[in-house]
Amino acid sequence: MKCTVSFLAFVLGLTLTVLAAGFALFYTLNQGPRQMWDNLQSDYQQTHSFRSEVRYYLEGYLERYLNPNMELTAGERDRNVLYEIRDGQELLSSNIREGQDLTSRNVVGYNFYLEYRSGKVSLWKDGKELDVYGDGVFRDTWDQWELPGYDNLDTAAFLNYVGDYPVEGTDTAIATPLPGLAPAAESTAAPAETVTPESQAGRSDPWAGCTIRMAVAETPVYYGGTAAYTGSYYNGMYWQADSLRGAHLALSIVGGALLAGIALLVWSLLWRRWLGMAWAAIGRVTGRIWLEFKLLLLLPLLVYLATTLAQLIFARYLSSNWFFFLPLAVWVLVGYANDFVRNRGRLLRQSFCAWAVGCLRGDGLDLPLPKSLQRESFAALIVSLILAAGAALLDLWLLSYMWRYTSFPTLFLPFLLGLLGVVFLVFLVLHWKRQRALAADLGRLSGQIEAVRRGREWTDLPGEESGLRPLALGLRDIDSGLQEAVEARTRSQRMKVELITNVSHDLKTPLTSILSYAELLSQEELPPQARDYVTILNEKALRLKTMVQEVFEVSKAASGELAMHWEDLDLAKLLRQTLADQAEPIAQSGLTFRTELPQDPVPVRADGDRLYRVFQNLIQNALKYALEGSRVYISLTVREKEAVARVQNTSREELPQGVDFTERFVRGDPSRTDGGSGLGLAIAASFTQACGGELEIVTDADLFTAQVRLPLLQAPAAEETAP
């Protein structure tokens, strides 16, 4: 759960951060530094855009002064601005309503005032006069007012004035007010001469008597129209204020997204352990993708990034489309970086080229032979088709080039190359089909071999036209011969078992009689010497009976006819019981037994009596052949899905090398002529195998180790919970 949450936090955080940073970069490049600085202002009247709008309005008023009959300017159409234009005391144009006086600079709702007089401009904002000119030189910086009155910017330069303006008629001196506005208040001053080109011609400064006053609303409102110059009103000041409000909203959203993205990134980094696990899981998925596919997916991204970088370097401009692809590009790069970090050691190995080379080289020998051949032929076909496609593209390019720049006879060469390519493809496909048929026949032959190994009948042979059919027929003959040999061996084994059974039965009858008569003789009054003879006769008869019984059991176990009683056993408990039953001979042996048995059950499925006999024989073998006064180690461990019991002792005599102690009648001490029969370990090995296990004898100098391995019925609880 934490892996998912940390990864989602990283995804969302990086996306928000990239989008916010990308939007800021896009806005900066497309708006410019002046507009960006404007967006940081709290009052629209402190922006460079507002100062430019004021300059634009003043230009219109000054032009109106020279040409009373021109169309209404932007400043005259904006109802968020009050203005008046005078020539001396004569009012030429105005939108002031009755009761409004711009000279007092206290009109309700207007906090910015401008007055142009004698080529100079004075500004007031919120009742305070502003410093317009500074050191008197105009440098076109962000915080300067581009207005007439600088040492290097007079009114004529401000308007690019080069002479008289063409005037059509001079009858009307005051412009017609906009609809809905009250007519300009009549001036109380003495009538002055109407401004005409002739009257201006005699002046050295055409604007010598011009006085312009303007007031701008503190909070502009929208008046009709949908855009500049459409409709009766111009909303320049409203758009300035509204643009700043929109910029503030955008900055708030971008800033909030940036902070949220950084916070999510910090959160995901605090959970970097689980984030690393998520990236590791993604790396395992991407590690299975061929390198060529990754490069093909990366190519469009690199082209896009190169195009964007070229726009930034050469045009200092970004199109709006990049904004939507930026998060995708970042995520692709992050994914590729994670793939490189997680799989950098096998990127080249996990590729189409490596796969094709491995198939052609014969890698994948763990696959069956038919599948390996099919894989090899398929890889060769795919590689050939790719090379053929590349050659076809080159041939088409050569054809198009020669079609345009060479003579007609030379066009025969591309067509010839194309024809050879088609012939090659046909040959390749036919060869691939033949290889596939060969692989199918090999599959049938492999199935036949497996059937022979399992002793089953197999009828799906290769067809008559296949070159492998004679081999399949020969294998079938071999199978028939093997079946006959197995049947003959089975008959021989059965006869041997029957012989041993009959001989054992025939021996048991006289042995029983001998034991009975020996018992009767022991009850008679006999001389001491005769009584010793009877005792020896009884012991030898009992030993012979034991040997006959052991030979009988070994033969039955070897032939697979040993009767088994399967049950679920606790192997540790069985070992403890066997040791307890052998406590008396152990105590009399003078040996020290060290046991290491688990307290938890070790469940196995076997015949309890047979398995008891196995460990009884192993313990008795240690009692007979261990060095006097030495230690015997008995341990039981659980390893993977099997239980391993060991009986280790130091041999009294030197152990011969290269001897299989589990063979019948083999003794560790060849010089010994009494005691054991040499069948104890053979019986233990046969019974262990009958129980589904394995007995292994390991000797190292004088150290003798008998190891019994049995499959577990189920893993013990202690082992299941072990780390």
C-alpha cells in the first residue's frame, strides 16, 4: 500500500511541479520580462502597460488638438477616463459631466490625474504628485513614463510630428460627445480663435496653447463592446485592470500547484524506501522490453526536445503545444532513467539483436530439441525479413534517385535487385517451412524416445517422406528388443525369488527340527562336554535361521514383492523409540551415544516396521564395528523438502576404500568370521528404498557415516516460520 501511495505522490508531485515550472517559462518567454514584472504589481496603475495606455490616450488627445474633426480616439471612447482639451481657455473637446472639475483633482471614483501644459506633463495619484521625469532623460525603462517633456523627447518627437496635419473643414472646434454623455460644459472664458492650420502656422510650437487634463477611474468597469474598436466604447483601462486580475489568479494557481508539487515530492522522498520498491517493480517490467523498442519510442521524444530547444535558442519562443507534451516528455525521461539504473547490466542482453544472435548461436539448450530448432529457424526468418525490408527501402530510394537523375536503361539495375530480393524471400520462406517440418518430425521422434524410456507404446511416427522415418523405425525395433529383454529379466527375477522362497522354506523345516531336538537335548541329563556341544549346536542353528530369513527378506525387497504397510510417522519419535529399545546393548558396548533430534515432529510416510529395522541395523552396525570407548553421533535434520538422519562412528578397523557396504555379504572387517552375516546394511538399503528414501554410506579415513534421506510429508511448523 505504501509503495502505491508513495509512487502516486511522486507522480502527482512531479507532474504539478513540471506543469507549474513549464507554465512560468512559457509565460515568461511569450510575455516578456516587462509583462511579468507588471503581473507582480498590486495596482494596475503601477504597471508598465498602464503607463503605455496613458501614453496612447495622450497621443490621441494631442492629435485631437491639431485635428478637431478626426474620428474619436481611444481615450475619448473610454468611459473610465475623464478628459478635457483646451486651447488657452477655449474648450475644444471633453466628456466631463456637469459638476465635475478636473482642476480640483477630487472627482469621486477617479484617483489618477494627468495634466499636459506647455509641453510638460504632471501626474497625481491618490492625491500625491508623481515624479515624472527624474533626471530629465528618457531611457525607455520599465518604470519610466513615455510622455513629452524629457530633454530628449518633446511633444513633436513624442508624436513623430513633421508638419501640418491635413484638415477637412474647420467649422466645428468641439468634438461631438459619445452617446449617453452630457455635452461639455460651456466655457466662461472669452471666445478664442478656432484652431486651424493657418492659425497654427504662425506658432513655433503647434501645441503652445494646448492644455489637456485626464482622470482615470480607480476601479474601471466594462462598458459595452466585446473588443477594442468594436462598438461605441473603448475599454482600454478596464482591460488593463482585468488583465492584472487574471494574471494574479494565474500566478496563484501556478504558485499553489508548484507548492503542492514540491510538498508531494518531499513526501514521496520521505517514503523513499517504498518509492524505491515501486521503481524496482517498474524496472522489472521495463527490463523485459527489448532495447530496440525502447530506442524507437525514445526517438520522437528526442526530436520533440530538439525542436523545442531550437525554438528557445534561435526564436526565444515556445508554441502552446509543448505545454501539454512537457509532463509526458519528463515522465518518459524519468522512466528511461529508472530503466537504465535498474537494468544497466543487461540492457544489451535484453534486446532483439541479442535474442537473434542467441537463437542463431544455439542458446537455450534447456529447451527440447524441436522447440530449439523452431526458435532458431524463426529467429533467422525474422532477421532476414528485417534485412530484406531495409534492402527494399534502399532499393526504392535508389530507384527514385535514378528515375530523376539517370537515363532509362540504368533503371534496370534497381528492378534486378528487387527481383533478386523477391527470389531470396521465396527461398527463405520455403527453407523455413522445411525447417519447421523437420522440427515437427524431431518432436515426434523425441516423443517416441520418451515413450521408450517410460515403457509406453508410441504410434505417432514421422511421415513416409521424412528423412527421420528410418531412424524412428529403428528406434521402434530397439524398443521391441528392450521389451523382450525386460520380460526375460523379469522372468529370471521371478524364478530367482521363487527359488529363494522354496529354498528358504526347505531350509526352515529341517532348521526347525534341529532347533527342536537341540532344545530337547538341553533338557536331558548330559555330561558337561556334551552339554556344551548342544549349546553350540543351538546357537549355530539360530544364526542359520536368521541368515535364511534375512536372505529371504533382501530378495523380496530387491524384487519389489516386499509387503509394505504405509502410515504417517514422526521420524524423530521413531529414532527415540529405536534408541530406547537398544538401550541395553548400548550400555554394555562402552560407547557414548550423542543425539541431536528436533523437538518438533518430522513427518514422513513410510512402513514403520521396515524403517525401524533400518535404524536398528545401523545402530547395531555401529555397536559391532565402532572403536571401543569412542562416541557415536545420531542426528536428524530437515533440509528443504526431505529429512536427513545420520549415524556416525569411528571404525575400530581401517576401512577399505572403494567398497560398497550396502552389497550383500560385505563386511567392514574382512577378517571377521563370526557374528554378523554381512546383510545388515544391505537390508537397511533395501528397506530404505522400499520406503521411498535413499541410504548413502560415506567414509572419510576411519569416519563411517550412514545417511538416510526420506521425503517429508509436509514441512514442520518450525521450518515454515523460519526466516
